[in-house]
Amino acid sequence: MSRIHVLVRRPRRTLAALATVLVAVGITAASGASFTASSASPGNVFATGTLGITSSKDNAAIMNVGGMRPGDPASTGLVDIQNTGSLSGAFTLSQAHLTDSDTANPLSGKLNVVVADCGTWSGTSAPSCSGATTKYSGTLANLSSVSLGTFLGGDKHRYQVNVSLDQTAGNAYQGDSSTTEFDFNAA
């Protein structure tokens, strides 16, 4: 008998044998035909930085000036502002809660203000204000938001604030007063 004849006469055995061979080939092909490797990197930590401000005049006036006369030299106040955080931030100065005793003749419109950045502290040495960079020059009434620049974490700047009564202030301003709050902010 020829072989083909035997396979045709016993189809169940032939199919069973063929199925067994196919399963064996499939297992062999799927069992470890490739290499694998891995590497772990545990303990990854992510944290935020901080941004904070301290002022040498925190909750205190930078200056209180009385007896001003038109054309007199400017009165000067100093304030040190520091970024106490670890991140850099854009610092600004603005005035808030401006109150004039005479609303018909607001003194804040006649008070000339110059805010100058004396520079960054170096350790415990304060910068000299000679050659300071002017950040604002105008009236107290117009002081809204002034960019002081970017402070790196730990940077401390000294600011000089000069205030004088404009020469054009006439008799209507006698006995008047203005009060305001200087706000330093960082973002």
C-alpha cells in the first residue's frame, strides 16, 4: 500500500497527527523566541519651589513727611525688598488705599515721587544709592504698577523713595495731606 492510500483510509488519525504537529510547532515558536531585559529607576521625587517677600518696612511707613513746601528738596526713604523663596519672580510696586484730605485739590497729584533701585545686596553689604536706576518718576496719584524686574531666589534689593511737593502747588494745598500704602508684589 502506498502511503497516500493509508492517509486517505485513516483520515481521523491523519488529522489528529497533523493537529498535534501544528500545536507543537506553535508552542515552540511562542516559547522564548526573543530576549528581554529591564531596568528600574525608583525613587523619583518632584517638588515645587517657593516665592516669598520680606520688606525692611513690613507693616511700617517708608516715610512720613510733614511741613512740605513747594520747591523744597525731596524727602528720602529707604526700603529693602528680598525674595525669600527659591524661585525667581517678577516683582512690582504699586500704591493702594490713596486718600487725599482735600478731594477738590488732591495733594497726591502734586506730590512728585521718584523710586530708584539702588541695586542688589552683596552678603551683608547694602548697595550705594549713588547711580541708582530710576524705576518710577511721576506723581503719587499716577503710581499704579511699576515693574521692579526679576529677582532670583534670595535676591535682596534696596530702593530709595524720594517725595517732593511740586512748585506749582498753590495756596489751595496748604494744610492738605495724602496717605497711601506701597505694595510690593511678586509673581
